[in-house]
Amino acid sequence: MAKKGNRIQVILECTEHKGSGKPGTSRYITTKNKKNTPDRIEIKKFNPILKKMTVHKEIK
């Protein structure tokens, strides 16, 4: 039998986009291991609307 994993899907949303005043949102879907990283994650990812690398935080 396959072992049930601790991986869950999380949504990452751009932190700088809200203050820019431009329409739309930059969101990414990824997975994380809840056992190894129980707290919320922050990753630098590319925002295509702002055309630069920005910090994306995990949202609920």
C-alpha cells in the first residue's frame, strides 16, 4: 500500500501587487510538506503584471 503523504496544496499571493493599483492578482499554486514546514511560507516569484520578482506569501 502507498503511504499517505503530508503534502498539502497551498496558494501563494503577491504582497506588492495590492498597493500598486493595477488590476488583477498574481497567484501561484504549489505544494508543501506540512510536517517539515508548519508555518506559512514566503517565496520570491515572478509577477507578470508588475514584470518583476516579488515576495509571494501563503494565503489560507
